[in-house]
Amino acid sequence: MARSTSQLYLDGVSVSFDGFKAINDLSLTIDPGEMRAIIGPNGAGKTTMMDIITGKTRPDTGEVFFNGVIDLTGEDEASIAELGIGRKFQKPTVFESHTVWDNLELSLKAPRGPFATLFHVITSAEKKRIEELLELIRLNEKRDELAANLSHGQKQWLEIGMLLAQDPKLLLVDEPAAGMTDAETAETAELLKEIAKDHSVVVVEHDMDFVRSLGVKVTVLHEGSVLAEGSLDHVSADERVVEVYLGR
Amino acid sequence: MMTSFLFRAMDARAGIFLALLAAVILLVPAGNLLVPEDSPFHVPTYAVALMGKYLTYALLALSVDLVWGFCGILSLGHAAFFALGGYAMGMYLMRQIGSRGVYGDPILPDFMVFLNWDALPWFWYGFDMFWFAALMVVLVPGALAFVFGWFAFRSRVTGVYLSIITQALTYALLLAFFRNDMGFGGNNGLTDFKDILGFDIQADTTRAALFAASGIALGLCYIICRAITRSKLGKVLVAVRDAESRTRFLGYRVEHYKLFVWTISAMMAGIAGALYVPQVGIINPGEFAPANSIEVVIWVAVGGRGTLVGAVLGAVLVNFAKTWFTAVLPDIWLFALGGLFVVVTLFLPKGIVGTVSQGWTALKQRKVSASAESGSGTPPTAPPQSPAAPANIAGPGKGKPLSSEPQPAE
């Protein structure tokens, strides 16, 4: 596999918690501009993989490289976010006592130091960008609402908006359609496809219809390593995949 | 840059608070110095000193509110910074006594002569100069807070664990300052002060000036706190309070933010202590007692966490009650204080100011929607929180921001 041309490169990554191997010799490559869906049964290590990429968990062994050259295992969450990896959590996590607008303003790409933010005055370019994002995530009407008062689906969208505000190169999206209605799910799929035009995206999802509507390459995780990879039809035809996951 | 930074601090609420404070700063000393003693408007000197003490407590509460209300760091050791600032001021006041002490030594304070010390310890050098002592009042608590915070926040110690080690910090200092060979007067602390900047510390005019200085310090620190909490940095602090790890994944280095606000807060506590000592005339290790720090937290909780004004109000009200109770019913004060904390936690979780401003917003909202329903007036589009008004969780928005209220540290 070509590390130098990849956006994200994991090779032989393992991590265990109290003897339980959450990730076992996982290797995965995401190309620049690629959208990838990751599926797998509960406990397959999907969230742990995201934790490793974003610096929350350190792998016991293995290599994790971003942009082919940056070793992520030596960085912490804040510097990985600064490098251009954004993450959306499974449970929507927005700042509930801030307004929708403030949530986006905090996420906007800008100097992150305490003194930079202390004297920060919002620029017209930043305002314009927030307006654009509000339009995109359809929360224009709710801009002054506290994030706590949003519905579940709106929180999910706000978090996607916050992710975009960071202007990352790679987006890690954990179960974006969880708890959404069918209509919202379809809209979310459209939004992600839109985003994937100029970003690399990794989507973890349970919902097969959702994954199908994305129409991208799929990686199946099982017991912490890659079980199969290819189009959804291809992996669905794989007997082992059917056995562990689809053959419910 | 600086002007926009300070300009941000001002709005109607801040204006009202500062105007009230200015009135107090002017009227209380005037009532003491200018009004004849037989007038009903005369303010007795003991009352000036007492209210001056309240103002320094209010500043201490303000500093606790800055870290607890906005950043979720529940400090149970802020009295340590207060006492350190107080000791720095006390050392200056001791050096001012000169040869007027009981033993008449021109250099050594009485307790050192009593302990048969023949020279001033190195850490007492420079405290004969006011500017040096004033610098130490902010630098010593600031440095301690910086070092403590550096290790604690970098190791990601949060919540109850952090609260417990702040208690340990103040308790350790309590034990250390009790020791005679520390060189700070041991059990008795520093007292018998004669004058400050050449003025007799007992004089009415000096007391009035100290009162005014406490009020001005409170006002300035309030403006600084307000400017901090309404800046983008303030929004990050609230974000840290509500969802610390989310803030990290946005690229903010949470430990730097905590360290910044923690150190600023400790410096303010130090200033409060420095103004407290000349007004009460003594500083001893008792000020480090863990119970003192806990009491400060109660003041803030009563007044309203994360509102700044509430901290000031809470400190003044609770201490006024304490003064009254300890005179009339001295035995039940601690029960009353404990009961107050329980009642506030159960029935006023937002404190006095938080509850009032929530009620006010709800009332306004109801009026707007009522007039919209009846067809007159404008539709309820005006939001209580506009994007231009930066993060201030004081005005809890419309609706039911159930989970948006300040959460306990853990």
C-alpha cells in the first residue's frame, strides 16, 4: 500500500484494553478525496479506530499516518484537530448552553490559543462563512436558539456544520443517521455526498440503506480487523460477512 | 484591540452594577467622614471597615465564579490565594512598624526578635517597599496557581479529584504557615500594624480610603472578568465546562485555557486578600482553613453561578447574615449556613441572580408572545441572545434550557 500518496494510512494497528483486543492488526488506507463507509457489528472496533485516529487512544503497536508523512500516534487531540481531522461523535455533542451561531463560531478555523481568542473580533469573512453553513445545515431560523433546544436530528446537523466550519481535510463521521427519520436520513446522505466532493470522509454507519445510498467503497470490520473491503454488493456477497453481520 | 476588549465588557447589566458600586464607594466614606456623628445618616467607622471586608470577600467570590461558573473548575482552595495575597500585604505592614514594635528592633518584626533570630530571612527582603509588596500580592498567588494548574490540568485532573487536591493545597499551606520556623509569625500570624503608605491604619480617613480602594478593585476586576467571559475565550471556557473533550476535538488546548483563567482568578483572590488584611488588622494561618474556601463556594452558589454579579451579591448577603447571626444567635450560624446551602441547591439551583434573570426573560417572552397573539405588536422574532452578544450564560435563553444550566464540576 502506498503510504506516501494516502490521506490516512493505518498499518498493523493493535490496541487492547485489559487484555481485550479492541483493534487487532488493523490496516486501512483512505485516499485523498475518497469517501469510505465502515460497517461492522457492535464491538467490531469502529469507535476505537476513530479514537486512535483522533488521538484519544494510543495504539499499542502499528503505524498511523496522516497525509502520508505525519505520524498521528505522537500527537494529542488538539493538534490532530489542528492538522485537519474533524470528528463527529456517535451521540451528538454540541455545546448546549451556546447558541447555534456560537457553536459554529467556536468551530470556525481560526487561531486556537487563549490570547488569540481573548482579543478575537469576529470578521465579516467569518460571519459570511457562518451564514453559509447555517444555510447548508438548514438551521438559519434557529441561529439564536440554544443548542440544547434543538431536536436530535438538528443537533446531528449542527455537529456536521461544526465539522465543516473547522475546514478539515478528513472528516470522521460516526453514525450520522442514528435516531433520524427516513427523510432526514436521506437528506443527510445527500449532505455527506456534497461534502465528499472536496473532503475525504470516513463514515461509520449501521444503517444499510444509508450506506447503500452513499454508494461508496465499504470496509467491514470484525473483531478489530478488516474482514472484507469493496462495494456494498461485493461485501454483501462475502460469506464471512454474511455470517458475522448481515445474516441476522 | 484593548479598547474593543474592554468595550465588550459593558452592557446594561454591567452598567447598573458599576453605577451601584460607584454610589457605594462614594456614599459610605462620605457618610463616615462628612456627615456629623449625631446625624442618622452617619456611617460609623466600624461599619466602614465591616463593609470594606465584605467588598474584599465579594472580590474573592468573583474570582471563584470566574473559574467555577464559567470553566467548571470547582476550586475548594481559593482561600489559599486570598491568604497568600494577605500575607504579602501583611509583610509590608510589618516592615512599616519599624522601631515602634514591642522590642523596638528597627528591622526585625517582633516575632523574629522573640524567636531570637538575628537577621531578616531572605524572603522578607523588599517588603519594606510598597510597590514590591503590591507586585508580590499578585505574583505569589499567580505563580502558585500557575505551577499547580500546570501539573493538574496537564494531567487532566478534573471534577471532584481537582476539588480535593485544591483542599489539600490549602490545608498543606495552613500547616506550613502554622510553623514558627517558616518565618511568617506562626500561629499568631502578622498583626499590630501601625501605618500603610505613611497613613495611620486606624484613622477614619485611612479606613475610608481602604474601603474605596476595595470597591474600585472590585469594579476593575468585575470589568476584567466581564471582558474575559464575553470574549471568544469566554465562549471556549463555557464550552470546556459543558463538553471538555468535544472542545479538545475542535482543536482547543483545554489545559491552556484552564491555566489562563485559573491564574487570573488566583491573582484576583490575592488582591482581595491584600485589601482584606489592613481592614481587619491581622492575617494568620486560620485564613488557609479548608472551611473558608468552602464558604466562598456557598456565597457563589447562593448568588448565582456564572453570573459574576451574583457572586458579589451572594458574598455580601451571606456575610451580612453571618455578622447578624453571630451577634444574635452565635450557636446556630453554622446550621443556618448549611441549611442555606441545602435550600439553594434544592430550590434555587441557579442562585438568586440566575433565577431572577430567568424569570425576567420568561416574563418578557410571555409579553411578546401575548402581544403577537392579539395581533398587535411585532411577532416574537427578537431573540434574547443575538449572535453579536457573546457567550454569557447569565441570560438563559427562551424555552426550557434544561441541560444548559451550569453543571456541577462532575
